[in-house]
Amino acid sequence: MNWQNEEIISEVKEELDKFAQNRFFLLGEYTDKFEKMFAKNQQSEFFIGLSSGTVALQLLLRSQKLPIGSKVLVTSFCPIPTVMSIYEAGLVPKFVDINPKTLNISVEELNRVYSKDCKAVIAVHIFGKMCEMEDISNWCKLKDIPLIEDACQAVNSKRKESSIGQHSVGAAMSFYPTKNLGAWGDAGGVITNSPEVREKLLYLRNYGLNSNFVSESLGGNYRMDELQALILLKKLPLQSKDMELRDRVLNFYVERLGKSNFQIDTSEDYHNKHVTSYLMNSNESREKYRSFCIDKGLKSVFFYEQPVYRHKGIKENLHLQNCEDVCSRIINLPTDEMRQDIVDFLKEIT
Ligand SMILES: Cc1ncc(COP(=O)(O)O)c(C=O)c1O
């Protein structure tokens, strides 16, 4: 069992008696308490609990009332739900190449593909490493288009004193079970400092209803459920210990393998180590590492082995060079285990 789950299980069992007597299984006291605690914890004004990270992105896009069919600038190096949320909001993705050092988009790459029909940007903090938010936000202001953060992998991350949600209309969070802060099912939400965005999301998540049960706008069923809020409340105090453990594991690998192939600049980033990525020298050495993983019974599928535009549902005929190159060489190292055999193997083949 994952150590965080082990740590909370007896408290959860005790709390379930009280939970069962609850009159509100949705949008009740647990969600309310988690929303307040999590907003404070992430140094933000508001947090709105939703049913998933994908929904959080979709509703943030819908809250901006962009013309249907508008283009949204988005990284080519991300998981498919980021792009799904764009289609679900009635919009169309326009893919941006990455900076191979950060694995994130940059102003330079945005300028390369921008056209007048681009009406928003989603900045994805890939693997928990935050984008250069100050620069991207200034660029968006010049173009007069909203900036949305996909912080689904970035709970607890910071950059140069910037926090999540500070430079955007809102940041989507996911509590998918494998995240640093993981629920026992689907859950997500939005961090924002804007009262207007908060209000729109409160309507959108609950069929558009106001307090008199009249629908103000077309919404849906996108609520966070109370049981997930209970689990997240119990896990929130464990986050600093989780960060310490991840730090210790990362330092083990960095000390032995050197900094250059990691995408983490520990001097300026407060990275949450959601995923530790390492760039091999070539696709050939990556394939050797894959065989090593298979032999050892380790995970042998890496994030991400293809640019997101190559998924069958998208079918864009693109070739963004930096992204293609990274996808052909990337591996992930364990975030919870210090393995000397991995270090030895990587040293031997690179
Ligand atoms: C970067 C990113 N965006 C979006 C999502 C979607 O979140 P969810 O699975 O909660 O819908 C994920 C989840 O894995 C993610 O890693």
C-alpha cells in the first residue's frame, strides 16, 4: 500500500461513521473545508472542487466564453486529457513545440506558431516543473488573450517565488490517485485569485444552478464528491513529508548521475518531483534501458514516448522537432526508491 494511504486508513475508518450520518453527500462540509484549506495551502484566494483535472481545464476554458472553434495554444508534450479538454470546450488545439531543457513551452515557441485566431494559452507545468509564468503571462497580456494553467502535475510547485494560479485566470489541479496528493477515485479542481472565475465555476459545476435552484447558465454535473474531499483533507498535512521523501530520492540519483540530463534546476525551482525525467543520449540507449526495466520488472513505458498530436483521436500531421527528439530519448526514474542497480546501468550505457 502507498505510504500516504497507510498513514490515513485508520483515521478514515473512524471518520466514516460520521460521514454516513452526513445529510449532504455532495457539496457538503468536507468539500467546503477542503476548498478553504487547499486554497490557503497553495497560497491562493480560492479553490473550487471539481470532479477531475480534465473537467477543471474544460470549465476554465468555458468560463472565458471564447468563440466556438477558436484555437488554443498548447504544448505538444503533455498527456491526452489536456487536449481533450480543449475539444470538450468546443475549441481547437494549436500545438506548440517545447524548450528541450525545460520540457515546457516558452515565449519563443509561442511566437513561432501564434496566429490571430489563437484565443487562449494553456501552460502545462510538465512533471511538476513550472513554466516561465511571468514571461508567458506578459506575452498573453500583449496579445490580449487569457492564460490558463494546467497544474494537474504541479501541486506544491513554485517558481522564482511565483505560486500556482498567480499569473493566470486559473490553474487546473488533478487528484488522480497516482498524483502527489491523490484521491481514492477521480477528483480535481481550480485554483484562482479571481472572484469572477470562482463564481462562474460554482455555477458551471452544478448544472448552472443558483441558490434558488434556477439555472443561470448551461452547466453540468462536475462536482467533487464528499468522500474524495474527506480523503484529500486527511492527506493534505502529509504533503511536506512527501516532498522530503521525493527530494531525498531525486538527490540520490542527481548525486550519482550528475545534473546535466535532468530537467530540474534546483537552484531556482521548487519542483514537486511528481515525475523525474532523464534524457538518454539516444533512442538506442533508451531502448537498452527499456530492456533492463523489463528484466527487472520495472515500469518500461515512459512519459511521453510520442508527441500528443500523434494520438489517433487527434491525427495532426505535424513534426515539432524538439518534442519529437525528447519523446525518442526520455525515461523516468523512480520517485520513491533509491536503486543503485539503475544508477550502475545508466552509467554503463551512457
Ligand atoms: C498534465 C495533466 N493534465 C490533465 C490531467 C487530467 O486529470 P484527470 O485525470 O484528473 O482528469 C492529468 C492527469 O493525469 C495530467 O497529468
